[in-house]
Amino acid sequence: MLSNDARATQNPGGLPGKWLCLLLCALITVLVLSCQEAAEPFSAQDVSSLNRWLDTAHAPPDKPITELLASGHTVVFAQDELLRKDSILLMEALLPSIRSIGVNEIGVFFLNHARQNEIDAFIQGSKEDSPTLKTLFAGNTALGYMEYWDFLLYVRDFNARMRPDENPVRLLALGDGEMVNTETLAVALGDNGADSDSADAGPSEIKPVSHPRFLWLSAEDVVNLPVPPSTVDDAQGRPVLAVHHGPDKKSLRWGGLIEFVSASRDVRDRSFAFPAEEAPFAAWKGDESGMEADIYLVTPFPYQAVSPMPDFIDADTAEAALSLFPEISMRVPTRFAIMKMKRIISNAARSYQRKLDRLKMPE
């Protein structure tokens, strides 16, 4: 039995336990309500501005991209999060429009540049579907997810529907482990070998090109894009960077403004794009968009994580895959290392999905 002194220590001030609990509950309620009232995520002016723009100047995501490509620019889609399923769906949605203006070659960051011939054969209709082929395609075997494989199948099916006299879509593999291969990237951007006698010529410099190019890179690969020489107009000499709207590391961008407005619009209005320098709401900040991009793309696809691919890494490809998993110290027997790699891939997708599930969507 507790002494009176002990009871006083457990319940300072002498309040009965029931009243103390009620007081704490009331205090928590007040704090929660005050936080909700203070956390106004966006202004009515920004809502009105974005709605007005959608009513009068709405442009679908493919419009600014195809216009830029048609004028001879190079466009780079930089994917901010490799575990985003909706960004891969965006690429599938863009492909017909890109192809319709004559751009048949698309640079892709996750395909292994050393396997280009095999990729060409598969994408253009080869019957070979060996179990390890999906791993051989991967420039980054840490991306063992169904959606990336589905994209390859989508392009293959797209090519199969073309007439015999049409040029098929070609996926130019840029991947080399966790990053793109800088030499292959330079070729994809049109660098056919600049002045080799110039001691000042560096690998990051590149001549402007006269025909359009489209590249799909990860955000980390953007640092490998070339800097135009000082003799070239910056607007013409550098690639145009496009990014996909989505949540940042912890929350919705701009307090959920775009999600709030999109939810109130017709489904056709939930897919749009705008130049960053002409953002249709005052709260726009380039750094909040994830990176200093030129074009901002918005789609109605739900925020979802990718799905791990069963048996993506097997005994034939485990050794090559291990180079991308430095955290795995025990590599023998191989079957344990394979299990560990699969677990890492699955855990990454689950962790990202949990983060998406915790997002509070505006009502």
C-alpha cells in the first residue's frame, strides 16, 4: 500500500486521478485545435489564381514538352523519387505525344548501357524472354520493381502496333550502376566529339544540337547534364528540365494547394503543365518544387510506391547486383545475399508507401 507521501508524489497538487486525466485530455484537445487553426496550408488567393488559370490557360503535360521538342530543344524529365509509380505512368502517357512529332529515341537512366543491343532486340520485338533478361536490362539492379519492367513491355507493345514503314521507338540505355554513364549521356545529348585539340574542353561542355532529344533521368543524374559553352545562348544550349509534381520528403508541397484544387476539378483539368517562370499562383517557389526546373508537370495519378518484382535477382546475376548493396557484408553463401537484396528492395518500397499513407490530403 502506498503512503500518503508516495501518493502526493504520483499526483502533485493533490488532484484526484480522474480530474487530472480530464485536465490533460482538455489540454491536448486545445493544443490540437489551435494547431489546426494556425496551420492554414494555402491562401484563398492562390486557390483562386490556380482555378482561374485552369479555366483560361490550361495546358496538358505533353503540350509544352512537344512544343519544345518541335522547336529543336532537348528536354529532360528528371524523376525526383525512384520509388514513385505515378512518375513511370507519366512517362508512358508522354510517349505517344513524343513519338508523334518524330522523336523516336528516348534516353533512359535505368537501362544498362552495356546491354544496348539486347535492349534493342527486345524492344523491337524479339521473342526472347529469358528469366534473367529483366536483370540484364537494369542499369541499377536496386530498381527491381514491376513498373520499370512494365514500361519496357509498354514500349515493346507500342512498337508492335506500328506500321512496317514506321520507325520504332528506341530506348537509349544510359545506366551504369547507380548513375548514368557520362560518356553515353554526352552522346545522347548530341556531343559527337568537340574540339579534341582544345586543352580547355571538358566532359561537361557540349555543343548545341539541331534536332530534338528527350531523356528520362533521375534527379541525382541532373548534375551530369552539360553546361553550354559561353559562346552559346543559355536558352538554346542547355537542356530544358521538366519535373513531376508530388510530395516532398515529408509533406505535400505548398501545403497541398495543387491537390486541393485538382480534387475540385473535372478529371480532365487534373492533368496540366506550366512553365516555372509563369507559375499560376503567387506562393510558387522554385526550390519548393524539388529542383530549379523549367517545366512543372501535374497528373491525376494517385501517389503510389512501386511493387517489388519477384525473383528479380537470382544466382546468375547476384554477383553483379551486390556491387550496388555495400551494406551487405556476408556474401557467401550466395542465396543468403540474394534474400538480403530482395528484402532491401521490398523494404524500400514499403517504407515509401507508408510515407505516402501518412500524407494528409486537403479536404
